[in-house]
Amino acid sequence: MVRCDVPIIDRLIGLNCWVLDKPAINGVIRKYYEDFIVEEILPDGTILDLSNPVLKFSGLEGLFTHFILIKKGISNFDAIITIADKLGIPLSYFFYSGNKDKDAVTVQRVAVWGVPPETLMHLDLPPNLEIRSPIRELRRINIGDHKGNCFTILIRDIDQINNELLAEIIKELRQKKLLNYFGYQRFGIIRPITHIVGKLLLLRRYKEAILIYLTAPSLISDEKLTEIREEILNGEYKSALKKFPKKSLQYEWEITRNIIRFKEDWIKVLKHVPSFLLRIFAEAYQGYLFNRLISKILYESNEYSVNNSETRLIPLIGYEINQSRNLPDYISNAIREILIDEGIETHFFKNRYFPPLSLRGGKRPMFLKPNFKEITTLKQPENKLILKLRFCLGKGQYATIVIREILKQNIIYSQLKQKYQLTDLNLLKRNLNNFIEFLRKMGIDLAV
């Protein structure tokens, strides 16, 4: 029996159900970066073990150098920028198969063109970046050139009184498949607007998309940023630009500068937004639709069961999707109802003027099944427990979706109170209400 009494923060991004019907556990994740370790699984099944990650030579030597990147508390993009700056080469020379978590310790394979292995090994990098095992290879790395990821996650500060409940949850986790949702990171944890901006871009509502990206409030209080956002909403762009923390909000700063430069010509402003960022917005909305779709199928259709062993492929909506071809009626009907509710038509996913906003569509499994390597509990001081989980998932699958089934409504708070020292749950609720009120004032219809 699934539960669909999820909080508003989940409904905002289409996470409308939990598969496990057990009560929530209180705990803390990501207290330290080392509490969330991500190790990439190569196409041949090799796990890049953090303790000793090594790449095997393919036998075909060329001008690409493959290497292992170990990073801590930094995004893929910022890590590559740092390395590129050190080498004095453009970002376009680098290739990797998938983004890894920022607030974690991650291990992944990266390729760079035209840089000798010995040059990489002698780079003076900051303490949160490390390069290992560089080797010459003939071919680059493409997006998706990995099998999946292995995660080692610690959930701290669990009350020992929950020990029996924890055992029941662990038993269910081992037995059941979970919904293969796109996780919180896809949409933004402190400002879940990425998919909303994506929808507005697909609707060609470019001004609103840009303004919401720049001015939507955060779930974390920040007086300086609140002042900047209000100035932008009031058209005081020059004043806002002077106050922007350029280093941490590079894209927001650049977009605001271009609003001034192009005198609010929103098409020209958007033309200067990096293509990959536009793609992120569009794909986030596609992910949101997928989340809504599998929630609806699970909740409404008796033909689906979370214990079904068959891999179910569900459409990722795009301009080439045909709602009736090779799809059961209940899936076609669910797609149609969601698109009507969203005010979206499939041809909106094709934009000749902004090609990064064009999404053909595809398929994605409805379920995920973690391959658990280890589940153990450790004792903490003050009658607390640590739950240690080590499990592997396929590419494009989110570890936070597994953790969500354990912590349920507590998962967002458990992350924010560590990274942003948020200790007042009522403040989080007020900020969430302000966030929703802002979106509604901006004319955004929310399916919550």
C-alpha cells in the first residue's frame, strides 16, 4: 500500500507518493561531505573505489587523456573550471559521462583533449580536488558512458527508540522496488524553480522565466539576496547588479547585466544564456512531468504494482511522443490529462529559435531497485544511531529517492539544517509559504 500524504515541497516537483507505508525516521544526512560518497561505475562494471581508483588502458592510445577526478564539496562545473584555468585551456576540451553531487565526496572518470598525463599529475590543485590515474586514450567520453553509481551514505542522529521501526523499513527497502523519480537536485533544493523556469521557456514566456529565475525567494532566509531580488522586480537592475555576489551567482549576475545591456530585450538576453543552462531548465520540466506521470499511474492504475519484477518503461514527454502508439490506454490517458492540466502541448518541446529547449522525448524505467551492498547500524553518543547504507543504482537514478523513503517529510529539513544552519522548522514552513505565494503572484499555476 503506497502513501500519498506527501508534503507540499514534494508535490511542487511531482513526488506525489511514497512506496513504503512506514512512518518517517528523524535523522541527519550530509552532516559532513564524507557522509555522502558517490563512486562511478564504469561501463564494464568496475566501481571506481574511493580508496584506490584505477583506470584500465583500453589498448588504443590517442590524444585524449582519461583521468579519475575526486572532488569534495564542489560541483562538476566548478571543478572543471578550476582545472581548465590551471591548464589555460577552454572548458570544451573536457568530457565526462554524468554530473555528480556537489555536497558529497565523488569519484568519476573525466577526459581532456591534448593534455599529457604528466601535466595533469603536476597541477597545483586546491585540497578539495584530486586527479588520479591519467592515461592516454583514443576516444573521448560521452554523456551516459557509465553504468551507474555506488553510494555510501550515513544517516546520523537517529533516536534509538526508532530501532524496531528502522529494522522494518530496512526489510521493506530490501524487498520492494521504488519509484524512479527525478530527485530534488534536479529542481533545486533551496529554490525548487528549475522546472518552473523550464515550463515558462517552453511556453515562450521568456520575460517571466528570466524574472522568476532571478527573483524567486529561497527556502533559506538571506536579507541581502532578498533586497537584490526586490530591486530586480522593481526594475532597479543597475543597483541590484552592484550588490550581486558575482562569484556564487555568476549566471544571475550575467543575466542581470545583459538585461541592462539589451534594454529589456528578453530574446537577446536569453540568447546570451549558456546553452547547457537552457537545457537544464527544459529537462527539469520534462523530469517534473515524468514524476507526475508515474505518481498518477501508480495511484490510479490497478495494473501496476511496486513488487512487479518486470522493467516498465514510461515515456519522457517530448515533441516526438505519440500518446496512442504502443501505449496502454491508461498511460495515454494519464499523459493527456497531465498535459491538459499543465496547459502544455507536445509541439511546445520543439523550439527552432532556441535549440537547447528542444526535447525529442524518450523512455525511462518506472521503478528502481537499489542493489544493497551493506546496511548496518552504528551507535552514537547520547543514545543515537547511525544508519550506514551502501548501494548501487543505474545511471540517472537518484540516491535521495532511496533516502526519501526512510526520512520522508524530514528529508529537506535534514539537509538544510546542516548546510545552512537552519534550526527552526517553523521558519522553513514560513519561507515555503512565501515561496508559493510569490509564484502565484507571478501567475504560476501550481499542481499542489
